Amino acid sequence: MELETEFRYPNVIDFFGTTLFHLCHFTTLDLHNYAAYNKYLENNIEKSNDMLCDEINKRLKKNSEEYHEDIVDSYSQAIQEFGDIYPPIHRKAMVITLYNFFEHQIKTLCTEINMLLPQDMSAKYKFNDVSIKKYRQFLRREACFDMNQGNLLWKRWEDMLKVEQIRHVLVHSEGEIEKHRAERLADIENYCKQKKSIRLIRHRIVIDGGYVAELIAELTSLFDLLDRQVNVFIRRYDSEHGRYDIPLPMGASRTPL
């Protein structure tokens, strides 16, 4: 951007050339890529498991029953890998990655908006501590986003507060909720009851097939809703400070033909 339209309060801004204008849209595009990657990995694991089952069945058919147990035992490691090892590793990694991506994008969004406020509010809302609860307060109070209890954007954000706790458990204790974390256990338990493909077994988080895809869909919905609020914020800023007009070439007219 040119110096006179630098991205800061109270300048007149060419928003189309800013990160703020495009952030939520580009985030949803990235989420589509995450969805494709997740589907590719889940399908490959499933196909590999099917191929393994076919191979075992062929060997069982070719051999008498007395050898069946030994045949199955010879494949026990591979059976365990495709059934009990690879899927949980992939899903755990995806949940951690998706939450970290969400957190980074939200911090970027808040940082961009903060530059357009009369006063730097980053210290008040502790941007350096990276708290999505504080970010929500910032967006509601300072950017006047419509995020009120009961609406869909609020619900999506509430779910991400639970995913934040799940992420902490996956990172710091391999999915096992520590016994002294009674409040965390209650929050995650309530969240799991609302979702189809994530559950608790004796304080351990189990992520089933379908959960990652559902999480990506909800994140996409969240950023679509945020994009609408960003556009409202931009229109309000333009109304207060003036709308940026792109300079036309010498002799050009703004009157449509």
C-alpha cells in the first residue's frame, strides 16, 4: 500500500489489498485442503486394511483349518497397525494441527483489527498469552462483532474452547485426562456427548472416524460467520473514516458507459 493509505488508524484504507479483508476467505480455502488431506489419509488407511484382509482371507482359503491360527498370528502386527495404531495417530495429529491453525488465524485477525482501533488493546486482552477466550472478548467489545450467547458464531466458539482443552490433553498427557482435572473432565465429557465421533473411555479421549471431517466443517462455518463480521467492521470503518477510491488513469471517467 502507498504511504498515505498505510494500514493503521485513522487512515483511509484500501481494504482489498489487506490481510484483514481476505483472511477468513483464505482460511476456509486452507480448511478445504485439510479436509482433502484428511479424507486421503483415512481412505488410504481403510484401503490398506481392506487389502490386508483380502490377503489373509486368500491364505486362509488355500490352507487347511489347522494352519488358520498361525496365519492370522503372522499378520497380527499389520492388523494392529491399520486398526489400532495408524488411525488414532492420524486423528490426534489432525486435531492438534487444526486447533493450532485456528488459534493462529484468530490471533492474526485480532492483530489486524487492533491496528485499526484508536488505541492499542493488545496488552489489555493479552494477545501474547494466546487465549481464544480473550480474543472473543476483544472481537465482541472492541470490534463490535455480533457474538452473543445463543447465536451460531457463539456456539462455534464455545465448541473451540472445548477443542482447546482436548488439544491440551492430547499434547500433554497423550489423551488421558488427569484425575485432578475435574472441571476439564466435565467440559470434555459434555462436549463428547454432543458429538458423534469422539468419546471418553475411562478418562481417555478416543477419536473415531468422521470426527476430524466434522471439526473441519465446523471451523469452515465459523470462519464464514467471522467473514461476515469482518465485512461489517470494514463498512463501519469506511463510514467513519472515508472509503478508499482507486486512482483512475488521466482522463478516465467514473461514469459508466
